[in-house]
Amino acid sequence: MQTLPKERRFETLSYLPPLSDAQISRQLQYILDNGFIPGVEFSESSAPEQHYWTLWKLPLFNATSTNEILSEIKACRSEYSNCFIRVMGFDNVKQCQVLSFIVHKPNTSRF
């Protein structure tokens, strides 16, 4: 049995290899299929005790396709390439965030 190398883990999907744009798109489709409201957030730090990230624009209330969300992710990546960027899904019935995953880490070519 092999242990994972000692490195910082962020959220659930951080234990997987970096997600490609196609895999990110499938996760975004899951958000849309379940009726969650997607949002893009960024932060210079990903410390576990930091609960508040800055919202990139407004949540994408009227998003109907993954391409709309991907274009916002790419715009945020180009503006804040030195920050961690994540996508979150907000459930308007439960009135809470139900999922989130990191799509960009600073100083890396992908993810």
C-alpha cells in the first residue's frame, strides 16, 4: 500500500489528477442538470479556515450551457492567474452551496 505524497489537498476532487476542460465541462453539466446555480469564485489563499471567496461577477442564474460557464472560468483565469479559482453550485431550494471544486491553481499549467 502506498501513501499519497505529502502535499496540500484542497477539496474532494483534488485527490484526482487535474481535470481537463472536457471533465470540467461534465461537472458543469451535472450542476446544470440538477438545477443548481453555478458561480465562479477566486481567492489568493486556499487555507481551510478561509470560508469566504470572492465571487467573480454575479452567479450565472440564466446559464443554460456549459460553454457559458467555461467562458467565465477562462475570463477569470486570465484576470486572476495568480489566484485559486473554483466553481460552486448553489441550491436555491435549500438556500446553500451544495458543491464546489477547484478549476485553477496558481503557478500550474492546468487545473
